[in-house]
Amino acid sequence: MSKHPGFTRTIRAAVIAVGLAGLLQTVPVHADSIHSVKEGDTFYKLSKQYGVSLDKLMSANPSVKENNIYEGLQITVPDAGNNSNAIVSAASANANSTGTATILPSLKVLSSDKVVEAWGKTFKYSKTVNVTATAYSAAASENGKWGAVDYFGKPLELGTIAVDPSVIPMGTKVLVTGHSHNNLPDKAFVATATDQGGAIKGHRIDIFIPGSAQTVSTFGFQDVKLYILQ
């Protein structure tokens, strides 16, 4: 079952009305929030979603194995209140009995400085590459005899992409932009070239997307822009 990555979580502090409907406020969020896992969630995806380091998120959940994250599992998110992107409309929050904060997707490119800002983080890049992207899942039918692992034998995860090494060297970190799929972060996400494929030649990449093969297949063919990160 595909879920749209709404990037929401429960606010434990009450939102104070300010009089003018629609006025945006920054709302502090209690540390150590609880996230109920949806299909396609991974530690990597949640760390980006909540602005928490991957190591800190995994340390806060020592009993959870990274390759055994399933729908309905409760994940502790430490220090999520430090995320400055968690803003909410006071008027909307007052009208919403569940009280949720939304991490807003963003993308800003400062081409003169070779800097791109995404999700409140700043990255320096060396160049951009326009490619055609497809997507693959962890299904056995898509991964051959080696199973759901990348070229180096590591489990596939959100942020894994397959490339043609003659165009994008293995190990290159990129910011993927211009894509659209419910199981991928909106606007942009960081990926690493750690996989290859027989059909991935030239200006082509294959993006690993967590989820069922049927859900992932809806990605189709998309033209995306990669920012090669320094």
C-alpha cells in the first residue's frame, strides 16, 4: 500500500493562537517523538524527514534492525524539535484536532556559488548532470541471483542509485531533483552511486525505491537533474 510521504508528526506542545488566521509560526516539538512506520520507511529516510542524524536515530532504536523496518513499528525520533523546518499555520493547527507539524520540502539553487539548498541543508556541488531515471525495488525478480543488495553487497536502501560508472563514478554522492513518486522525498534527496545494471548505460540512472514492485513500477521514466556533491 503506497502512502504519500506527508512528513508529519504529532506535536506534544499546544499551539497558541495569535489572532490573525493564516499567520505562520514556528512550533517547538518535544524531543523523543514517536513515528509510526509506513511502507517504504527506512532509517535513512526518517533521518532526512526529521532532520536527525542517522547515527543518532539508530542509537535511539537499538532493538530495531535496519533491514527489518515494517509498517506499524514504533520508531523513537530523538531531538526532532531542533528541526527548524517544522513550521505550521496557527489557524490550521487550531482547526486540526490532531495537531501536526509539516516539514516543508524546499529547493534553492545558487548557481553562481555552486551551492544548492534542500530541506534546510546546504550542499556544495561541482556540476549538474541531466539523466533519464527509472526505478527498481527489492523484489527478487529485479535483482537476480545476488538478491536485494548493491554492487558492493550492501542491502538496498533509500539513497541507493545504479549508474553507468563511465558517466558517474561509483561512490559519487548526488542530490537528485526533478523526480516524482510517493515513496521518495519531495523536491530532492541525497543518493550515492553504489549499484550498476546491464541496462544502465550513458546518461541513465536507476533509483532504488522501498516498497512493492507494483508501487515502484509507477515511477516509469523521468527526466531528472543530478547535482554532483563535493
